[in-house]
Amino acid sequence: MAGWRPALKWGIGIAVASRLALLVWLALVWLVVGERVGIPAHLHADPVAELPALEAPLSRAVFGVWRRWDGSHYLNLAQNGYRASDPGPTVFAPLTPAALRLMDVLTPGSVDVAALVFGTATLALALVLLYRVCEVYYGDPDLGRWSVMVLALLPLAFFYSAPMSEAIYLGMALGVFYAGARRRWWLAAVFGALATLARSQGVILLGIAGLMLLEDAYQRCHTWPSRVGYVVRHGWPLVLIPLALVGFLAFRHRLGLPPLDEIYRTHSYVFFVNPLEGLFINLRWPIEHPTDALFNPDSWALLVCAALFGLLLRDPRHSRPALLVYTLASLLVAVSKVNWEWGSTDRVLYSQSFARYTLTIFPFAVWLADRLRRASPRWQRLYVALSGLGLVVFSALFALGGGAP
């Protein structure tokens, strides 16, 4: 338990501090700006969701600011379940709405109260596991402290506290790395299955866990037949990961819901391409729309991620195969999902929400933390100031209904 005490201290402490800071800041933003300009509290909520009415300005300042973008869909699913009469939100995997529903049962008040508890708890879980991954996988407890601080201060880190899947998916993915480092393959399989139930893309963790298992077999065994035998004996529980995806698809089929790609196309105006084509589309868009791209977080995130991935490749400490494959696979999945202009299929845009999707790519945050702790105090203060400013600005835009979805 000794190894968990500092992880729990840092993870829970920073998650609670982040929640309190965001509650105060976003409430202030709403009361000073949102209420005065008449932005509706239910801005992104589908009317058929029939979420609880927010009558008082304070309730809109505390709860309404989180009813944004996908958060409204998850709250809808938590309250109403998966319905054939409302197919749009049913593309989302069930772990987040199920957890929100459980929180709603366990906590007093509305589903919005449950969402606040859920966001805080899942961020705490992700930060605790990030600390432990730094400790047991990277072999560096001090890196754990820096990493949780860097992650919580990212410009889009407020999404971790929202009623969405960012924090819970990140926590489950980190669980795979933690369990793999501990050679607990059953636990890795459970974490991987839960990640897949948080986001369908979690199925990529089958390859990550398999790669870690193969590395373990290579170190423990000296011949290929013995290595193959080791992988088979210890790796068969990993079948739980693709079975989780099959179970979700079967669940949707049993409810008579349309296929995922059909809902994405007709309700979200999204289509899927191979990753190389998606990358080409995302690189072409800012070239054709330079002015728009200049103020587009997704376009900037693509450039930053490409640079960070190149730096990971050059850093022996951070270029372990499982880390690189997880990072690259996550990026390729993100660019393969491309948006049309809302309301039609005539104009192809780019991968909207790409910047938000990269929040689950923890190797970037760990690399930044590693570099930052070795920097001079002046550079550390500059990074904290700039990243904190980004967090303040982007969270305010989110509360007011703008910014990246």
C-alpha cells in the first residue's frame, strides 16, 4: 500500500483542487457573461433528452456550464438510456452513461450532481494511475508528481472534469499499462475491456497489452517456442477486450438501433476513412483555409502532436514500443474520423474534436513533465503561466458554448 499512498494523495488532491477551481471560475464566467448576454443553459442539449430544468442563475452557473457538446448526450443516456426513438447519442459506448447513472443513484439531487461527482472521481482515478504508471512502468516516482500536475494543467484539461469519456477512458488505458508492468494480464484484460466500453477505440489496447506481453515473454524465455507458449498461457484473458466491443454492438443490435456508421453519417455528419487519407484531409484543410486554421485548436493540435511524436521517437526513455504504438494508434484513430460541414454532406472539413481526443495520449504529458522538471525555474514558470492561461481561456469558451466540441 506504501506505493499507493503518494499516488492517492497527489491524484485525489489535484483532482479535487481542479474541480473546485473550475467550479468557481466557470460560475463566475457564466454569471458575469453568460447570464447577461442570454446564452441558453441548455445550449447543446437535445430537447428530447428532457434534462432537469435549471431555473436559478446559480444552478445554471454550477450545472448548466457542463451541459455542452457530448456532455449533454452522455447526460441524456444516463437519464433515459439507449432509445431507438433517439438514436443520435447511441454511438457512445455505455461505460460513461452507466457510471453516471450509478452516481445518480448513489448521490442526492439531479443527474447534474452525479456528473460533478463522476468528473471528479474519474479524473482522480486517471491521475492516481498516471502516478503509478510513472512509478512502475517508467520507474520514476518523481516523474509521477510532475506528470499529474502537467496533465491537470493542459489547456483543454477541463474536459477531464466534464460528463464525458476523456478521464474514464484515460484511466482505463493507464490501467492496462500499470497491469502490464506488473505482469497481471487478467487485470490488464479487465482494464482494456472497460476502456473499450468507455470508447470503442479502446479495442486498440488489445495490441498494446499483447505487445507488452510479448516483451515480457522475450525477457523471460530464451527460445521462440517457449515465448509463444508463454504468450498463449498468459495472454488468453486479453480476448475480453474485443469481446467488450462485440458485446456493445450486440447490445445495440438487440435494441434495434441503426448501425454506428449510419448514425454518425446522418446525425453527426461524420464519416470514416483510412488513417492516411484522414491525415491528408486534415493537412489539406489548413492549407486551403489558413485564416480559419489560425484560430482552430484542432489544426494546431495536429501540428503539436506531430512534433511531440517526433520528440518521443528521439528520446530513448520515452520511445518504448508500447508507448509509441499506443500514441501512434490513438492519433491515427483520431484523424480517421472526418467531419462534414454540419447539416449536409457536401463540404468536407477535418477531424473536429481532434484536440480533445489527444487528451488521452498520456505519453505526451509524461514527456513534457520529464522535460519541464529539468528546465530552469524561469522556463517552468513560463510554461505554467501559458498552459494555465490556455486552460482559463478555453474553459471559459466551453462554458459559454464556444470553442472546440
